[in-house]
Amino acid sequence: MRSRTIRLAVSVAISVFFLALAVRNVEWGQALAALRSANYLYVLPMIGVTVWTLYIRAQRWRIFLQSVRVPAMRPLVAATNIGFMANMILPLRIGEVVRAVLVNRREGLPLSAVLASILLERIFDMFTVLLLFGLSALAVPFSAEVRQWGLMLTALAAGIGGVIILLRWQEALALGLIGTVCGWLPPRIGEPVKGFARGFVKALDILKSPGAFARAFAWSIYLWLVIASVYTLGIFAFHLAVPVVVASLVIMTVIAIAVSVPSAPGYIGSFQLGCVLAMAIFGVTQSDALAFSIVLHLTQFVGTVGAGVYSLWMENMSLRDVESVRPSGDDTVA
């Protein structure tokens, strides 16, 4: 209990710090003017696309689970909606565990396999957003700074993809190389790294064929392009003079990285700071960027929580049920 309290306090402190950075140079009159001049006809499509991304996530999740058993879509959609809602309103990113346990309980899938599939989701997400940003920055003529970031992130994405391929189809070689490198490190660092590598290799067993790998990658590209379209609608709503495609992908990437840092429920602070940092690349003032972030954040909050509440109602569950979910059988949450 004490550890949980400490982690929650640290995450709230991080959010407060990030929020302070996001607003430190804001001219509030300019931010309010940006909010007043925005075209709010785009809000409903933004909420609708946010809900649609949750359905896409459930479809992709089904691919990651197919080596265990192909589950029905309804429980996957419900678990995805409820899990992402929990991340928005409950502390300590409990939503990832919640959706794994819900599928474990409703579909009878081994919890370890479901958790491994969620780990794979995160790896594919990181690979995809970096690749999309990198390629778009290289393909569209823009500033040297953006192109430099594009080169670095494309190289990083290619490296991540290469590691995934090596671990999946040259497992013994990859683990041997990792073991050799970890042997050069102090045991307190090397042993956890080796343990993570073994767990990740186990997770990759879910993708038993190149075809499954290709489908997962295609669904990831589709998912993040749809997510980027939410930011495109936001750019139109605020009449921003930025390159729409590149800016949408850059904002999406930086915010995705920012909200991966432990923070308060709803990603408060980290979302705003990610948005401010990303839009500064395109010369958008901190005041206008903050106004943009407020509307984008609220639309994503409403869409995600609304989908979660709907699924709670359809599954005859309450928020208290979500907080007290437990795995079925002998599986336990590590």
C-alpha cells in the first residue's frame, strides 16, 4: 500500500512539473483568443475518430492473441474501451492490467499470454510512431531541424524493427548476444536486462509466422494514421499555418512519447507539454499550442471515457468492479 501511494505521489508530481513547463511562458489572453476563434464543428468528428481508434486497437489485439485462440470481438472491444477509460481516470496506468484481466476472465485465455500481447502492442506502437514521423519528415521538404529528427527517428525505428526480427527468427543467436553484452555489465543491471529479453522473446512467440507479423504491422500503421487524423482535425479547427501531414505526425509522435512517462490519471501535464514541444518545431506559440492541447485533450478524454462507460453498461459492470478485477484460474498478475 505504501509503495502504491509513493508511486501515485511521484506520478502526480511529474504531471504538475510537466504542466508548469507547458504554461510557464503562456500569454493567457492569446490562449483565450485562440480558444474563442477555434471552429468547434470539428469537435464531434474528433471524438468520433477517437472512439474508432479504440475499435481498431481491439482488432489489432486480436492478431496478437491468435496463437492462443482467436477471441470474439465483443469482449476485446469491451476490454479495450474499459481499459483505456481506466487509464484516463484511475491512477498508476491500471487500465493495461484491467483489460488483460477482463479478457482472461471473459474468454479464459492465459493471463500471461494476454499480458505478453499487450507488451507487443507497446513495442509495435513505439516502432510505428517513430517510423511514420521519420518517413514523413524526410519525404516532405521542411526545415533542417525536422529533417534531422526524421533521420534519427527513422534510424531508431529501423533499429527497433531489426531487433524484433532478430529476436523472433534468430532467438538463440539474439539471446546469446544479449547474454554476452549483459555479462560485461554489473549484475544489478545485466540480470534485469537479460530477464526482460527472455520475457520479450516469449511475447514474440505470439507472432508465429511472417504473415502474422505483417498483419500486425499493417494494423499498427492503420491505427496510428487514424490517430494522426485527430490532430489533423485539430489543426483545421485552430486554423494553424503548418504543414498538415508532417505536423499531425510530429504532434502525434511527441505526445505519444510524452504520455508514456508516468503521470497523473488522464495524462494531465504530459499531454500539454508534448503538444507545446511538438508545435514549437513549426513556430506555433506556446499560448496557441496550449489552447490547441486543451481542446484535443478534452475530445480524447470524452471519447475514451464515453466508450468506456458504454462498455461498462453493456457488460453490466461498475467502476468499482473495474478497480477490483481479478484473474480467473491460477493466473496472477505479476
